[in-house]
Amino acid sequence: MLGVVQTLAAAAGVVHLYIFVLESVLFTRPAVYSKVFRVSEADLAAVRPWAFNQGFYNLFRAIAVLSGTVLLRVREEAGWALILMGCGLMAAAAIVLVARDRGYARAATMQGTFPAPALLAGLANL
């Protein structure tokens, strides 16, 4: 079960690294802001700072979860804390995203596919 949790958590971390890149690095590209995030060009200047900041939230979540997957083998309690908290935040954010606007169901699915089962498997393993 430990390997399953680590694999799911690592995948969740990688997905959130990708989201960081979209939000904080590539956001000003039309293919990203208009197609991925459904932001109009007229709203880009207003939304850009929020997207940039949100990207860093996702980066920090990814770092926590990926660090937890490594620590799980050497400092088990610290590893579990990082994985469970990080995956819990990721899964909760996915729920909020789709609850607010069902048009974001695909994005919420991408965001929550790995952290939700990692969280459940991790809790079952405690």
C-alpha cells in the first residue's frame, strides 16, 4: 500500500507542477489564458496577478507532496503529514473548482484524480 500512496502522491505533485507552469509561466499565451482558463483578452491584465499567485500555491503544494513521498521512507511521520495535508488540499481544491462552475469539471478531474485516492489510501494505511 505504501508504494501505491507514494505513486499517487508523486503523480499529484507532478500534475500540480504542470499547473504551476500554466498559471505562473505560460499564462499570458492565448492558448493558455483563453482555452485553458477561459479568460478573455480584455480581462487578462486583471486576472494575471491572481493566476501568478495561484500558480505558486500549486507549486508549494507540489513541493510538499513530493517531499512527503521521499520523507515517507526515512521520516515516516513527517512524510505522512506532508502527503495527507498536501493531497487533502489538492482534492478539496478540485471539489471547490467543480462545485463553483461545472464548466471546470475537466480541470477539476485533472487536479483531483491523483490526490483524492492518495489521500484515501494514505488514511486507510494509518
